[in-house]
Amino acid sequence: MDKVKVAILGATGFTGEKLVEILLKHSKAQAVYLASRILESAPYAQIFTHFSGKTNLNCEPLDIEKAAQISDILFLSLPHTVSMEFAPYLLKKGKKVIDLSADYRLKDTVVYEKYYKVSHKDKVNLKKAVYGMPEIYKKEVKKARLIANPGCYPTSIILALYPLLKQGFIEGKIIADSKSAITGAGRNAITKYPYTDISDNLWVYKAFKHQHVPEVESILKSASNKAVKLLFVPQVIEAKAGIYSTIYVSFKNKVTEEKIRNTYEKYYKNCPFVRLKEDFPKLKETAGTNFCDIGFALTEDGKAAVIASSIDNLIKGAAGCAVQNMNIMCGFEETLGLL
Amino acid sequence: MDKVKVAILGATGFTGEKLVEILLKHSKAQAVYLASRILESAPYAQIFTHFSGKTNLNCEPLDIEKAAQISDILFLSLPHTVSMEFAPYLLKKGKKVIDLSADYRLKDTVVYEKYYKVSHKDKVNLKKAVYGMPEIYKKEVKKARLIANPGCYPTSIILALYPLLKQGFIEGKIIADSKSAITGAGRNAITKYPYTDISDNLWVYKAFKHQHVPEVESILKSASNKAVKLLFVPQVIEAKAGIYSTIYVSFKNKVTEEKIRNTYEKYYKNCPFVRLKEDFPKLKETAGTNFCDIGFALTEDGKAAVIASSIDNLIKGAAGCAVQNMNIMCGFEETLGLL
Amino acid sequence: MDKVKVAILGATGFTGEKLVEILLKHSKAQAVYLASRILESAPYAQIFTHFSGKTNLNCEPLDIEKAAQISDILFLSLPHTVSMEFAPYLLKKGKKVIDLSADYRLKDTVVYEKYYKVSHKDKVNLKKAVYGMPEIYKKEVKKARLIANPGCYPTSIILALYPLLKQGFIEGKIIADSKSAITGAGRNAITKYPYTDISDNLWVYKAFKHQHVPEVESILKSASNKAVKLLFVPQVIEAKAGIYSTIYVSFKNKVTEEKIRNTYEKYYKNCPFVRLKEDFPKLKETAGTNFCDIGFALTEDGKAAVIASSIDNLIKGAAGCAVQNMNIMCGFEETLGLL
Amino acid sequence: MDKVKVAILGATGFTGEKLVEILLKHSKAQAVYLASRILESAPYAQIFTHFSGKTNLNCEPLDIEKAAQISDILFLSLPHTVSMEFAPYLLKKGKKVIDLSADYRLKDTVVYEKYYKVSHKDKVNLKKAVYGMPEIYKKEVKKARLIANPGCYPTSIILALYPLLKQGFIEGKIIADSKSAITGAGRNAITKYPYTDISDNLWVYKAFKHQHVPEVESILKSASNKAVKLLFVPQVIEAKAGIYSTIYVSFKNKVTEEKIRNTYEKYYKNCPFVRLKEDFPKLKETAGTNFCDIGFALTEDGKAAVIASSIDNLIKGAAGCAVQNMNIMCGFEETLGLL
């Protein structure tokens, strides 16, 4: 069988690099086009020398027509507000698009414009875009032509909360205390921090104001059929890879550990990348993987809980999930190239 | 002026080692006796070779009579349940005692016995013990003969909350999401974890069940004149030193940033080791110091906040605070040997 | 095509764990038997919870007869002196054996006994064992029934030196200053070091006395047809994975950079896992890979050089190389499952 | 007694920051002037917020006249080629100057110009400058008006070799394989490396070509009364602080461990910051200290050795040594403020 031909537009960011890494090992997909908006043409293994011996592909200046011509599926690993410049053309050409930016995640363009400071330029496709969280929207993903790949923090928070909200257990505001490796900020952003500012450090930033809040709230609202208030406090930690969210919820009625456990198991029984832990997850166990590990503990009175979820921010939180979506869209085994 | 003569009983734990390090540089105190309950007599610089060139003291098998004879102030850096075996004798001999274990922190012996699994053996002195948090109890510390030096997590949490509770701003339960370096577990405990289990890792443990909960709740209750409910979720992080607590509170009435800032400033204006930050604290800025850095942000509606506090768990959270207490007890400058 | 059935004896050490990880992703091999000499039977994903969702295999108490019965190739990831107790039986049963211990690496049993403190118990098979360094002995590996998989330090040193010795360029003693991640010491050994002894640390150990010296010297002697004297100084560093050797050599005659570069290229032109770098290798670029990266610089007079080589100690230095050997023995693509 | 008034010119580099940190704790020196060539005037504790609560000093745009007016001793923590613009004026004004750049380290201006690419502008003072390595030149330091504070790598290498060269034991070329924390590159340089390039990494740079080679060779030559050839291969490691040099030497005649040990002890018996170790030094034991730890091992034939030395690159390798020089120049206890 011929392999699916894939392009990665924005191949030199952290996420793009991870996409290339995963796709080079994929048995049913073939990377045929790597592009950057800023660099001159050069062997990819020269830009990232650790790819030497793994690929002879060049990374080329982004030529959207060429990209459309030679590939079947295109991953847009571009900055927010840039993806929506390219997606319409690709969709018109009948291509499948998996967008890793925020451009197609928020159905409400007013909210988008508030957080990303530009008007949305592609409202037509925005309506059709599917939020690519396979654990929740697998059916929609299967038929989608445009995937809005979830943000890293939202992945860790939504997967921890969705079943409990869907079941109507939770009431009141939800607190998410999320710790992320610095790579979540992107390759350009982290050059602002010299090594000595990150090593042995940890700090809160953008408390209550992070752009991922509306993304999470809109998905959680669809689960619970009413507005959900999220207090989100992101933090930078030194760990090499990952996001670890500790999430605090209150319950309408007293619950038992068994009830919560059963709920998770029911919702995620066909989800190969969600692992419900006996105890709390460990960040290191999801590093380098596409898994989301979840654990929880109830307060003695059964009226509140802490839920912890752990992912690799660049894999399950970005590139891995994008490939998982590709697998589903192409009718491949969901786990292909990801275990 | 003659220097105050100090003994460190339990000089080979992480806290004991840090005490020795601080006291060797102290201009008005002289370490005269280092003791361990388990090791044979040996030069301290042989047990911890990095002390070579700094001290010729031996570390001796603990002889409580000798300890009392040659020292004025004794630091008990002993395991919980062991301190209360030695403190009564020392107090009877008229010595000042600074106990870094939990033995004299909880006035309620029922609670003590619940968490530490033994009956309290020294209820007489327990009543007289002063909780050694100088930012709150400086007057009492000044006159104390027995100090119960606060726990590391409690220090980070209480300092962040005390002024706001004292002012009556906070209502409802409080969540403390605290991240600690592994050294908080003590030297013996961390040998259970090989290096590879700690590096690049982070995990929740003892959620809602940690033994520091009643310590925090009892002090906070004294601030607010009513019971305070703490949901405490400790976590291990890889950082070399420190505790970073992010604390979530709700307010009775809408507050402003200015009001909260003024409250902290008023309470801590004479506290040289509390720094109120413009932004959020950074873990690294308190590492190796006796400072507690505090920062906060309000939700848009002014009805809730996240407060972050950062300390070095072995210094402000243990040995440094103990020396701060010694300074106050001896009438020295509070910051002596600690800046 | 049926997959080759493989067993991993000693599946719970660092190397055994890495073998399982690699083999679970291998498209032409199937792990059918995991065994430990010390643990009770238990799901492998329970012993190492990060394998949850990846395998349902049990790890069983080592039963050598069962192992032989159900597998075609057996990896012995056992301590030195233990492998040679099991290998003879497996060979007699016609199985292929890849031994990751030192038991079959040293042809000279006097030297073996000097370093490993026991008499060699299987001199018959020792003679037939092939030193499994595919870059040098690919032909022999192809036909081998018993592979002595190279040590981690030797891999990094031999690959850097072999072509230059074979060409007769080098004279005089050779210095290898090698830095290794602590995992090289094995899972049991590293529990002797608490986290705080390893973090931010670096130290020399076993200078000139490491057991890998005779292994390196014997292979280098076969390259140069005369005795080679190695001064080997291993060091522990904090890095998560890898060995980085800086090697100092003198040349008989003045050489040029081009001459050295050409020599490496000629020798390694068919070696998919050796990468000759333009500049010096970086430890991180080989972490998590089966590559050995090599770089060098000459002194101004062209009479001496520093050569640096970088590998992942558990992959190219152990498990990855073992699978590379398996690939060759089975007639698979050499890189299968390793890129 | 009045405190000595000190100025730090270049207070915002890594070395300048460390100088401020040490001098703020010094009991006989008072920092009165902090200056930067590039920043606007601002509270030092605002530029480096971790100094909050420790100093109210401003950091001002460098005004050399003001600096001279209000201080007795000036530390020039300026880039190479900049120090020599300011030193002449200060010396003319009768001030004592401790220069931490390379400007006054190399007596041979031809060599200086080769490595630093500019003509030397102050040959008059260059002749009078004393190389500030107190372990070797304490007498000269005591009387000096201009100190050329040693480089970090040279400190680690020279202290390891000086006694053995002075005794005439060593012959042939010397190899120094030195690993340094990234901070050695300076605050500006390390911003070129994002965090992800440094973490878990290690690499060789400037092999045989580093600008510290002539500095080491010239001091070693003065010890041995003949030219010494150094092959120097610096490497970046992830450790937070420190340089660890492993140095390879050959001996003219067979030596014993006792002989080498006695030689070190004799030379360093009055040197409070050199510690001869029983075994090899550990990088972590010198981190945060002004010590240089030294250990060694001989080859079996007693004809060669590896010597390892460990320092904190910013302390003993820069700011700490500078303060040690100040102590000597002012007649203070050599260790004041440094233990």
C-alpha cells in the first residue's frame, strides 16, 4: 500500500521538529515536504543535526502551492494567526489539514480576537473545523477535513474533567494548577530566558489570564451543558518534557472513589492513550509518550477531589495527538507510530 | 563578647547539616557540640567532606549530659518522637531548646497521636512551647525557653495566609498546592528513590493526608478565630532546594489588589525575611536564602485569588528559621548570619 | 512472515528495561518471555508502570527451560558471572544468545578472573563467542550463535579509535577521559547514591583500574597488531543518558584533518549508526538513539589529536547494539526498530 | 574600624553579581558603588530581584571619576579590552585595582593581541600587574596596586600542576580535559543557547585554541623554568556551577603516591582554600565555595598520573579569588567573608 504523503509547514519549531521525528518512524505515512517561513532551503539534518542519518529531506521556504501539490495531509505547525492564511487554500484544493495553532479552536471569534489580538480571517472553515481530541470527538475526527489540534494545557485539563462533567458530578468553579516544561512556550520564546533563569526554578505566569482558558471552558461547557468557570494558574518548571495539572473540583453530592473510577473507566475504555492510575501519575512516565495519565483522591467527606493529569506537552499535547488524529482520519490503527 | 555556645543534636540529617553550615559562619554563636544518634565518633569534615577546611569539630554519639554541660542553646534536629525524649532534661538543666521536629508543634495531643502514631510523652513542656514563626510570634519567641520550629510546608502556607485571615478577608476552604524539593523528605527517606525516579519527575503524594495539615490549620485558626479548612496537596519536584506553594482562596467580599498589598505590607513591615513581590515569586530567588517571597493575583471579579509563596525548604523552612529564632532569643540582630 | 520470538532474561535492570522498550516496537521481533532472577511473577507493566498500555506480558521468575522452549533468540541482560551459567544450556538447545554481560568479552580468562574475581565456567563457548560490534565484526556477527555484546565505555572508545589504529597512524599510549550518566552503574548500584549526591555533581572513579580496560585494549590490539596502552579515567556526570569520551592520541607522523576524516569515512561508510561530525559531537544528540557520533581536532603541528565520541550508554552502549546484532543475525535491515 | 570602600565596575555580569553577593556579607568591606556600562541607573535589587532585602544600592552608569572619588579598592568586572581603558586612571588616582578581565594577565602583548584581537593600550601598568593567584604569589599580592585576577580554567589547572612542575617531576606535554558550567561563558554569551541546548548536554569547544592556554603556559613556565606545552580541551557541562579539570601528566622518573602527596602538602600547607583529597574531588563539594579541591591517581608503573581539580568557576575561578586578593592586599584574614 502506498503511504500517505504528509507535509509539515513550520517544521523548525519545537512542535514541528517533534512531528518530523514521529512521522519519520511512521509505517504508513511519509513526510514529503518540510517547510519553514523564515529559513533558506537547507537539509533538515543540517538545521537539526541530530536528524543526520535519519532523513535526507530538505526544509524549504514555504511554498503553499507545492505543498498542496505533493501531499495528501498537511500539518500546520505555524504560529497563531498564520495558520488561517494558509488553511483555506489547502482545503479548497481538497487536502486534509491538521492545524496545531489556536486558529480553529475557538468557535467564538469575539473571544479569539480578544486573546489573539487580530480579527479572524476564515470564519467559513472555522465553523467546520473539528476539535481534534480523539478521546471525545473520534467520530467527528474520522470525517473531518480540518482539525483544530488541542492546546497542550487544555489536553491535560479537559481529559481530567470531561467524564465527571458529562456525568454532572461537578459544581462550582474549577481550579487548574498546571506545571509545564518551558518548551511549551515555543522555540522563539524560550530564548528570552537564559539557562540560569530556568534551571532549578519554578514560577507562576499569566495567572487567570492565559489564552487557553476559553478553549478549555468552551469544551467543558459542551460537556456539562452549562457554563463552567475555570481558574487556571500555569507555572513553568524545569522538567525536560511535560505538563502536570493538579485540578481541584467540588461535587454536587458526596461521591465515592469507586464511582469516580468507574466513570473514568467507562468513558475511556476505548481510548488507548488514557491511563487511569491506581495512585497519582508521575510526570516522567508520560515524558516521551502520547499517554495522558490520570489519578485522583477524594477528600474525606467525598465532596471534593484533586485530580492530577500528566502528559508530554509536545507529544500528547501537540505533535503526538496530531498524528493520532491523522491515524483516525486515514483509517489507520489509532496507535500507529505512537506506542 | 563571648559567643553563645550551641549544640546540634542530629547533625547528620539534611537539616542538621544546614544548621552546622549556617552556625559556622555566625559571628555571635559558636558550635561546640555536634552529635548523632547512630554514627560513631568522627570528624564532621570526614562525614561530610565538603566541611573540610571549615571545621575541626567531631560529630559524637549523642550524650545528652555532655551536651547540656557545654552548651547554652541546643538545636534538636532529631526525628519526630525522638526530640521529646531529650527536651525535658535539657529544659530542666535551664537550657534553651529549639526543636526542629514536630514534637512540640501541635498543642492537641490527640491530633499528634493520630499523625505520629505514638502517645505524647512530654505534655508539660508542650504547653509552654512557643511556635517559632518570628513573623507572627516574635514577642513570644523572645521569652521562650522551648521553640517548636515550624514545618517547611506550614511556613510557606502560613506566611502567605496569616495577614489575610487575621483581617477576616477569607472565607471557605483553602487549597494549597505545594511543590517541594525531595530533600524535604529527609536524608533517609530519599534513599528510597534512585536518581532516575526523581530527575525530570513530579508527582502528588499524601493528598489531603499530610501530617502538616493540622499544624497549618491550628495556626490559621488562631488567626481567624474560627476553624479553617485546608485542602493540602504536596508534590515532589526536581528542583534542588525549595518549596513553592500556590494557594487558592475565596474572599467574603470583593477586594482590590491594593487592599491585599497594603495588608501584607502592614503585617510584614518589620519582617526582614518576607518579601512581597510585584509579580509572582520565583523559586530560585529564595533558594539558598532565609527569605519567604510572596506574590498574588486576583480574579477579575475580585472574589478570589491565587497567592504564591516561595522558600528554601531547608533554610526558611527549617535551619534558617531556627537560627532566626536563636537570634531573637539571644537579643541579636534578627538577620545575623542569615543575609 | 512470523516474527522472531525473543526472550529477555534479566528484564528489570536498566538494560533489560531498555531492551523491552525497543523490542516492543520492533516490527519483526516479538518479546515472548521476560524474566527476572529475583522478583515474583507480576505483570511487567506493574513493575514498571510506564509500560502500562504497551504490553500485557508478565515478568516471570527465570525458568531457563521454558525460556529455551518458547524463544528463538535470548538476550541475557544478567550480571557478570551469571550469564555464563545459563548460556551453555541455551546454546546446546540450538538457540541464539546475545549476552550483554562481560562474561564472553574477554578471550583471556586470566584477565577475566583478575577483574571479575571468579573463574570462568564456560571456556568452550567463550572461544566461539563473537564480539558484537557490528561496525567491525559484521561478518562474524551474521554467523554467530553467541554474541558478547560490547560494554558501554568500550563502544565509545573503540569506535573512535579503530580506523586510526588499523591504518597505523597512532603511536604511544592513549588517554580516554570518559564521562558517563549514572545509569551505567546499573539499577542496584545507583541506589547507593541519594539524589543529592548525583545532582550537579561530577567525579572521577576507578582511574586506570576500570574493568573495561582489558576489553578495549584487546580489541585495539587486534586492530593495530601490537599491544595498545590505554589510560582510562571514567567519570560520573549528571546527564540523564550517555557517555562522552574525549580521547587523546599521538601520531607517528604528521597528519592532516582531511586524512583523518577520509579514514573514518572509508571505514564507516556502510555503518548506519556512526556519524562523523563536522565539529565535535554533542551528548544530547545521541541521547535516546543508537548513534555513535564522532568528531576530532588536531593540534597545530598535526602530531596529536583529541577525538570525542558520544553515545547513549543504554542504547548504542547496550540494548540498542544488542538489537542491532539481532537484526544482523536474523538477516533483517540493520537499522530495523532502531531509527 | 572603618570598612574599606569598594566599587564594582561591571556589576551586572555573572562575576559582578557574585562579587556583590560576597562583598555584601563581608565584615570589613563595604560596597559603595555599583556600575554598569550599559544600563540606566536603577536599584540593584530591581535589576536582580533576589537582592531585594539585602541592599539598597543603585547600579549606576559607569562614571569613572565618581568611582575613584568614593572608593578605595575597585573591582573591574568588565569585558576583556575594556578594563585597560579604565585601570590607568584609577591607578593614577592612587586606587587599588583588581581586574577580573584578561587585560593584565599576559605579560607578552603579542600573545595578548593574537588572542584578543586588539593592541594592548596600557603596557606601562601591564608590567607592574601582579597575577593574583594567592597560593603562588601571596607576597606580591600583598604589595600590589594592580591585580590581574586569574581566569577560571587557569585557576583549576595551575593549582593542580604548580607544585609538581616546581619540583621538576613532570616532563612532556600536559593534557587538561576541563569541564565547565555554562556560566563561564558570561551572561551575554549564554543567551545564544536556549535552555534545551544546555540541559542534558555536554560538548567540546575551542579544542587546543582557547584563549586561556597562554595564561596557563606562562605561569607554568615560570614554575618549571622551561616551556610547558599544554593541550587544553574545554567542555561545557550542565552542572550549575563549577569547573572540573582532569589533567594528564608524565613523570621524568617513577614517583610514589606518597611523594606526590607530600609535595602538594608542603606547597599548600598555608593555603586555606586548597584541599588535598584522599580520593578524587567532587564537583559539588566546591560549588558555592572558594575552595580548590585536588586529587590524583598514579598509573601502576608510577610514570604517569591523572590529577583532578574542582572549583566553583564564579567563586574561586573569579569573584571569590578577587576578594581573597583584596583580603591580602588590605591585611585582612585571607579567608574573611569566604568561608
